[in-house]
Amino acid sequence: MASSRVQKIAPSATLQITAKAKAMKAQGIDVIGLGAGEPDSDTPQHIKDALYKAVKEGFVYYTPTQGIPELRKAIAEKLERDNKISYAPDKEIIVTPGAKQALYEAVLAIANPGDEILIPEPCWVSYEPMVQFAEGRPVFIPTYEKDGFRLSGEAVEKKITEKTRAIILNSPNNPTGAVLDGDALKAIADLCIEHGLIAISDEIYEKIIYEAKHVSIASLPGMRERTITVNGFSKTYSMTGWRLGYAAALQEIIEAMNRIQEHSISCPTSFVQKAGIAALQGSQECVAVMVKEFRKRRDAIVKKLNEIPNVTCVKPRGAFYAFANFSAYEKDSLKLTNFLLEKAGVAVIPGAAFGKMGEGFLRLSYATSMENINKAIERMEGALRRLEK
Ligand SMILES: Cc1ncc(COP(=O)(O)O)c(C=O)c1O
């Protein structure tokens, strides 16, 4: 029997849908998957080559828990170059097996039981369980379709109490594609400073951004010392299965995260870290090509979704998801997801998986071919028409 700690964590609705879609495919049913949380392009060759080389040279043993110094240095250079923040590679950066692990360690490192952690919603599925594992209390901040799911300082302020310890920010956002910038970012930073909060900034979609420019909250005055910046290689370099991420923060936080790693994962995979250096130091042309393609698909899918009667979809400014409101057809997004899978052969993710604020919405990943996107929307439209009758 699972521990009470684990029993508190709700099983994911996404897994249920993914399993059903897989089973249908295995039966030979033509299912178009718009559920993917990963780029559809291959990992760039120069990154693979760096891994092959490392393995050939016998770089196959435990590394320092915090990650190899050369990779930490490459990460520090990247943060200096892109985010204009200086971090000491030996003290203020930790390499992790994925951004997810870095986020989990960050929450564990700073939250005491009962601490409130603010989470803007709709939000990525793993933040709430992470806070629950740490015995903290997730406090959700609603964001709304009418505002383009933008988070405002006022909305954050309303949820701050004496118990608030941190806020988890995710820009560009999964699932909404909203980007945090300008006045909102400044207002949130001011609140963090005024109330002594830590910002855990999940910047995994930083490079997959369209009209906007990514601004790291740690670069705002007074925020470097109260931000844990988390990033990784999964989305930018199509490396989801490689499991490589990192965090940058003050020494005491990195030391705490390192202690967790020491007694759980030991170290990130040795040769994958070598590939990480190649990703950061090699040509970034691969990223530009991928983002250009994503932008084309985004424009197409958002247009098509808005053409479906009574469906609305805010244009996402980042990531590779369209988050569309289907509540005119069915308010229960899991029910609608099942319906679309069965009747249209299209797999999407129910908005409810991203919290209460996501109910009535569906998340459609456009990390798939334009042909699949066109076919999927056509089929969905047909099935919805039948639903109307
Ligand atoms: C918002 C967000 N953060 C973090 C992650 C995890 O990334 P990684 O593969 O580096 O663990 C994901 C992956 O889907 C994500 O969507």
C-alpha cells in the first residue's frame, strides 16, 4: 500500500488519455496525437556526436553531484549572455536530470511544511504534486482567457499571506503560451521583495517564443538573490529523453539542492552532460529553424480553432501549445477529450489537467506536422457538428 504522502497525489488525467490513445493505435485505429509535450524534431547531430564521443572516450563514471565543472561554466556563460546575470559556476549552479528534477529540488529546498507556494493557474501538471510532496500548501492564482492568461501584480498580491514562501512562475507558460513581461514582471518582482518571497522561475520554454522577448525575473533589480532560475535542454534542443536541466540561485539554495541530489540521484548522467556543453556552445541555428516552423504551425492552428463555431483560442506568445475554449460544446474537458478520441480519432489534453481554471479548455500541441494539424482540426470539427445535433 502506498504511503499517505503518495496517496495524496492525484493520478494524472493525461496518462489516462495517453494510455487510451496508445491502446487504440495498437488496435490499428488511426489516431492523431496532439498531446505531445515535446518537439517533434530530432536532437541536432552535433549534440548526439558529443555524446558518442564521450561514451567512446570512456566518460561513463559518476561525476560530481552538482554536475561537471565544464558544463556549469557553459551554463554560467549562457545565463550571462542571454539573461545578463552572473553566477559563480562552482557555487551557484547545479546540473540536474531534467528541469523537472530541478523544480522538485527547488521546492523541497525552500519549503517547510505548511508554507504556502503561489502557483498561477492554468499551470503545468507537476507543480501542485511537487508542493504536496514537500508538505507545502499550493495556493492558486487564477489567470483568465479574457486577459490572454496574463498574470498581474494585483492578482498575485491578493493571495499573499504571512505563510507565503514562494511563487512559481512559468514564462512562456504551459499550457497557455502566455508570456510574462514588462509591468507585470516588475510588479511581481516588487511584491517578492516587499514580502520576502522566493521566485522559482521555470524558463524551460524561454527560446520558443514569438512576438515577445524572454525576460528572466532574476535580472530585475533585487531579484537575483531571491530567484531560483530553472531551465533545461528538453524543449530548446529536442532532448526530452536525455534528461538534462539546471538551476541557478544563491549558494545556500544550490547547496541544499545538492544535498538532495547527493542522496537521491547521485549525479546527472555523465555523457549526457558532455552533450549539454555541445548544445550550449554549438550553433543555435537548429533552435531558430525549429521556432520558425512552430510559429507557422501556431498561426495555422490558432486560425483554424477560431474558425470552429463557438470555439475561442487566444494566440499563444510562446511554447508549442494552443489552449482553446471548447466550453460551448462541453464544459467537462475530460469528457470532451474522450469524445474526440473516440469519435474523431484525435488525442488532446483536457484543460482540467492544468487546474480548475483550465476546465472547459483543451490543450492542443502543435509539435506535429502541418498535415496532422489540418487533418485533426477537420476531424474535430466534424465530430463537434455531430455533437450539436
Ligand atoms: C512547464 C514545464 N516545466 C518543466 C518541464 C520539464 O522539463 P524537463 O524535461 O527538463 O524535465 C516541462 C515538460 O513538459 C514543462 O512543460
